[in-house]
Amino acid sequence: MTDANPPSISRTRAWILASRPKTLTAAAAPVLAGTGLAAHHGTASALPAAAALLGALLIQIATNLANDYYDFLRGGDTHERVGPLRVTQAGILPPEAVKRGTTVTLFAALLVGVYLTWVGGWPVVVIGLASMACAVLYTGGPYPLAYHGLGDVFVFVFFGLVAVGGTCWVQGRMLPADTWLVGSAVGALVTAILVVNNLRDIDTDARTGKRTLAVRIGASGTKAEYVVLLLVALLVPVAGVLHMGWPPATLTTLLVIPFGIGPVRTVLTHARAAELLPALGQTARLAALYGAALGMTLALG
């Protein structure tokens, strides 16, 4: 049900809200890290890297719009939910407009994919179509991933392994052995953003039948998952230096650790859902800084 008296804001502002710009670091981090990895192996190329970034941002926006639309249809968004405004549930934009926005954004991503297919070949077709399909199937379709506890797996795979691997591939048509390591690190941090979101919504999701992984494993299990994901990211530079021949300078990526202290403390000690709102933005910032730092140190090395 939409709000009886939706906030009065401009249409442009409404679409900006619907795209959830603060979440776009989740799309940028793997591309930054993947480009640094390509540079480390001598295959970096500016135009494919820029196209990969644009494509990733468009798919993230499409995912956000689809999530807004399908959560509203399924009753997953209610007035009890704590968090950023959802334009469909709030009655700011009509559901069909948000659905059309999803389609238009996916079409724009498809156009970017045409160029990336030209430089990267048929593997890009597989990656692109799978990514666009999952953007909708995350909360839409007959078996929505987020409603069956598979959201975390989707984010780790597509915003970590696939995004880093795809970025590296379109720049040099190669997947070096350390792709999985970089992808795991970034994927872990981007998944951590989702974990905070689902921990915040754990009670309302349970009441509306949205069986996220957080709902399935409980608050304590979700807090443990968050800590483990951050530890994975912190251990990757060490593993890369010891086992993959990464330059010792890569260890400077660990300088982002202080940015993780605050959100970890909040996740572990919060008493109310609203207290997790700052941790959500802080985790997103951590993912962006980590992706940039890892990519930069790999490239310079």
C-alpha cells in the first residue's frame, strides 16, 4: 500500500532517489579492482574499463529500480520499514513508471554490452545477459532470489567474481589466476553492504514473508557473517603477496581497516534497526575505498 500523502518532490529528485546513488559504490568497487588487476598483468585499456564501469552502474540502478517495484508488489515494503525512502511504496512514482524505468535502464546497459561484446567476444554475452536477468530475478520472477535467502550468494558472485573477472577480461581477454582472489575480496565487502541492509530489515522482512538469509540464520548469525566477510577482504592482500606474487605495496590496502571499525561496532552492538543506517553508508564507503586501494596498488606494482 502506498502512503496516503506522499512527499512532494520533483520528478527528477524522485528518480534520483529510486536509483539509490549511495549504493553505486557496490558497482564501482569491482570495476576499480578489476582494472587494477588488468594493469598488474599488463592488459589495462581505458575505454573498455570505462564501458565496464558504465555497464556495472546501469545494472546496479536497474536492480535498485526492480527491487523497488517488485518489493512493493509482493508487500515486502511497508510503512514499518526503517531505511531510505522507497519511491513506489511512498507513492512518489507509480509502479508502472518504475517498471518502465527498469526496462529502459536495462536497455541502456545492453547498448553498452554491444561494445563490450565487440572487444571481449562471446563470454561478455553470457556475463551480460546473466547479470541483467539477475537484476530482475533478485526480487522478481517466480522464484525471487532475495526472498529465498540467495541474495547474499547473488551479490558475492555477480558483484565480486563476475564483475572483477568481466572487467579484467574485456581489457585483455584473459582471466589470470588471481582473479578469483580479487573477486572474493570485493565480493565479500559488497555482500557486507547487503548484510547490514538485511539485518536492519530482519523483523519487517520476517513479518512480510521475505526469507532473506538474515531471517533464516537470525541476528546473531548475520552479525557473524558480517565480521567474516570483512575478515575475508582483509586477508586477501596478505594471501596475494604470499602466494600470487603481488607487490608488497598491496598490503597498504589494509590501511582502510580504520574505516571498518565503526560499522563493525554498530553491527555488533546496535539496539534498534535505525542505528544501522550509518553502518550501511560506512560499509559502502569501505567497499569503494578498498576496491580503489587494491586496484591502485596492483596497478602501481
